[in-house]
Amino acid sequence: MKDFIPPWQDMPTLCAHICATPNTVDSWVKEGLLPQPRRVKGKQMWKWTEVDAYLSSGGGQTLDPEAERIKNATRKAEAHAGH
């Protein structure tokens, strides 16, 4: 039987699935290697399909400068909206 991977994961669950510490996850989010978490009732949650896609593609990195500009602007707007 295949191991169950929860579709939505909090920090401890995500850390267990990617073999990383919370500090590493925070760093990887800041570096764009992992997607930004969503807040669900004040709790950080990651959607596993997004995490898997980021890790599979090398962190969502792209060589297209326009796509990179849009990604950075979106992150900035999301960070500003969350405060």
C-alpha cells in the first residue's frame, strides 16, 4: 500500500515529508524554492501538489525575466496583504 500524503500540510507535517527543519522551510520559502504557505484560521498550511511541483521543477525557478518579475511582484503583494 502506498503511503498517504495529506493534500494540505502544516509545518510539522511538511517538514516530515521533505526531511527538513522549520528553519529550512522558512528559508526555502524566502528563496522561492517552496511556495508561500496559506493561512487557515491563523495556521500556515501548504498544498502538497504545489510543494511537489516547486521541488520537482527546481523551486519554480525560471529563466524568463518577465515571469520572474511577475512572480516577485505577486510575492510582494501577498506579503503586504498578509500584514
